[in-house]
Amino acid sequence: MEEKDEVISLYDEDGIQTDFIVIDGVEYNEKTYLMLIEAENADDEESEALILRVDEDEDEDILVSVDDEEEFNAVAALFEEHYDENDEYEVQAGELDMDEE
């Protein structure tokens, strides 16, 4: 797998930090969505990715989960379309599996 540059640190409800690599981003309905994969599992063929929406809170961007099923499926379809073309990743029904090249 090719080295990715952008790493984002996210914190869970217990304050535990997890680093994620930004795999890609797409635009949908004038919003930006990012596909992230956990950095420590980046080379695992069975890694799952997160799809998060970028929202603006005051003067900073925040990442939020996509809870609306229709919105999530539409965004997942955009990622699927992109990755079907280059076969680097396999996206299925809102899930992402890495395929090593």
C-alpha cells in the first residue's frame, strides 16, 4: 500500500486517542465527506474504514458520523464508484475492504 500523508487523531468518549489516515474525500450535497482508516491497521487487508462528514462548528471543522442511512448510502456509493475504477479498495454496502496491490 502506498504511504498516505494526512493523519487525523480522533478521541473516543473515554478520551482515548486513535490515529486515522485520510484515504480520500468526496463532495455530496455541498458537504465534504472523508474516508478514514485506522493508522495501525493500514496494511491489514481486512481493515474497515470510517466515512465521516466535515461540518463547521463556529470557526473550525469537526468530523461527525453520518447517521442518516440515505445520506450514508449515497456517499458510500460515490466512494464505491471511485474505487471500482482503480481497484485499490473494495467498497460494499457501506463497508470498505482494503485490497493490497
